[in-house]
Amino acid sequence: HNEKRSSKTKEAFITMVSGCAFGGTNTIVGHPFDTIKTKMQVQAGTKNRTLANKEVYAEGGVPAFYRGWVPPFFGSVIFRSLQFTAYEVAYANLDTDTFRNKIPFSGGIEWRVLLAGFAAGSTRAVFESPFEYAKVK
């Protein structure tokens, strides 16, 4: 990541596209597991607990594991792209001698990595928290 950058805007755009790809892939791969987890949580209080994955499959085959995938898909694409882009923009803008210094006792981590990670996490939290709050209400 220390190579010469052609353009901060170009790098941010590439990072945004990468974040979109990661967000979409994350949902496509992870949604069946979330479906099973939710089904198991609903069954937690019952005496007759079945294997949730067999029950979901019996209800509608493989497509049943993807019921309700569209909102999480677009949410994940948006939030991950924001997170990746915030990291890249902060990292690129902190490319100075001061922030390239290593954090003592960290194994060589630079200050700009730590601060860019904080910026990325904070950005995602600010944008995602209202949606997560509405989801659990």
C-alpha cells in the first residue's frame, strides 16, 4: 500500500467498487447462515427443536435460504463501500512523515493505519446504526 498513487480519487473509486463487491459477496455467502441462525433462535424456547437447516430446506428448497436477502444485500453493499472508501480516503490523506511513524510496541503498525481504521469504523457506525436500531425495534 506504499506504492506511488496515480490519483486519490481513482484509488477511492477502486476501493468503493471493491467494497461493493465485498458487501454483495458477504450477503450472498452469509445469508443462508443468518436464515438458519434466525430459525434456531425462534425455536429456542420450544421442546421439539428440529434441525433448522432441514426445516428451511423442506419449506422451499435452496431458495428458501435466501428469503429476504434483498435489503441486507443492498445495505451491505452500501455500508461496506462507505467503510472501504472512508479507510482509503483517510489513509491517503494521512500520507505524511508524521503519520508514517510506527506505533511503539505494535509490531510495526503505522499511525495512519490506526487512524484510517478508526475513520472507517466510525463512518460505518454513523451510517449503519440508525438502520440497525430500526431493525431491532
